[in-house]
Amino acid sequence: MTEVELKLFVLAGICVTASTIGYLLSLVVKKVQLARLSTWILLGGFVFLALSLILIASHSTGWSNFGSRCFLSLYAWAISGIYLGMQIKTKTRVLGAFVAPLILLFIIAAAGQQSDKNLVPLPWQGWLTTLHLLLAIAGEALFVLAAAAGAMFIIQDNLLKHKKPGKMSRFLPSLGDLDRINQSGLLWGFVLLTFGMIAGALYAAFVWEGRWFSDPKIIWALATWVVYGFLLHQRLAIGWKGFRMAALSCVVFVLFFISALAIRFYLPTIHSFI
């Protein structure tokens, strides 16, 4: 990572930190104007992160210098970009109080990684690998957004059920907007993850031969796909929505996030380079 790339990464981290503080303060003081300002600050972080990643990609040969720090930065960039894009339709500024802290966690995790550690071993580099990673990251970022919308839905629903609307309830996004974000996150997250898994499976079938079927990371990805596919089916075909779907989105996301960390650090996997 060059000095310019590092400065852009630091500026992105500062912007994400400031936006996180602003979003959380907006909940405390119940001022949507502060949340709007935090959205613009987060946009600045998104731009700085994008410029940093573009420079890193332009200075790399394929994925040879695209290390673990960049991989985690891609997650932060994808989540922030998808959330900011969602603002065009929903204007759910306060949802950033749930999204921005998650983005900040990825930035902090990225800062603790070596920038020169190879992301993908040289023999495995190729356009299918790139497509697999980008689609999987975008899909999982949408699941993060679905879970964040679900968490805020639960809070808003609880306030209304206990007949404590007050200023806080009026300040939070409507249940309808949060439910639509949850549905969009599940739908498009599942679609992107599906295509990402197909790209990864095609590449693995030619390169890894029969070794990849029993890999813990592959099994975890398949389980994630099945569970989120079930949630999406229940939502679109059976009609599950509202509090039930919000709660399930949160529970499933937390369980898979914890299991992903467990696989990464405690189980042998051919994906250990990530």
C-alpha cells in the first residue's frame, strides 16, 4: 500500500468514525438533521475508500497485491455503497445508526491486517475468482442491510406496541420502509450470492477437482444460501413479513457471522488465504 493509498484509507476511516458518532448521537438527541449530516460524511468515507481501492487495483497485477486489508475494505465499501444507494428511495437516514458501526468494524479489522498479504494465491487468480468474490461480498453486504433494517423494525414495533410512540417513534423510519428494505436486502442478496456461488463452483470444479466439496467454508456458504433461500421463500411465497421476518433476519445474520469467524480462525479450510 503506497502512501497515497494509506492516506485515503485513513481519511475513509475518519469519515466512517465521524458518521458513526453522528448517527448514534442523532438517536440520543432525536435530531434527523444530524443523521442527514452523518449520511454526507459517510458518503465522503465511501468516496475515499473507493479511490483507495481503485489505486490499489491499478498498482496490482491481478490480485497479487490485493491483500486481506483490501478484502475487508471491500466489505466496508460495499455495505456503505448499498446503504447510501438505498437512501435515494427510502430516506431512512437513522438506519445508519445500525449500519455505520458495522462498517466501522470492517474498517478497524482491515486496519489490523497486513496490506501486502496476498488475497488469492497466484495459481487461483482469474476473472471467475474475481467475479465470485465481488458477487459474494455484495450479496453478504445486502444481508447486513436486511439485518440492520430488521433490528430497527423490532425497536420501532416495540415502541408502538407499548403505546410509547413519543418523539423517538416519530424520529425512526416507518415500519413499512424498514420492511421493504428488509425484503430488498434478502431478495437481491440471495440473487447475488447465488451467482457468486455459481462462479466459485465453476472455477473450483476445474481447479480444485474433488477437494472443495468437504471444505468447511464451502459447507458454510451452502448452508447460508439454503437458510436465506428459505427466508426469501417464506417471505415471497408464504407471506412472512413484519416482526417475524425482522427477528429471523437478525438471528440468522448473527449466527452466520459468528460461525464465519469460527471457521476462519479455528477450522482448516482452503479459503484460509482470506
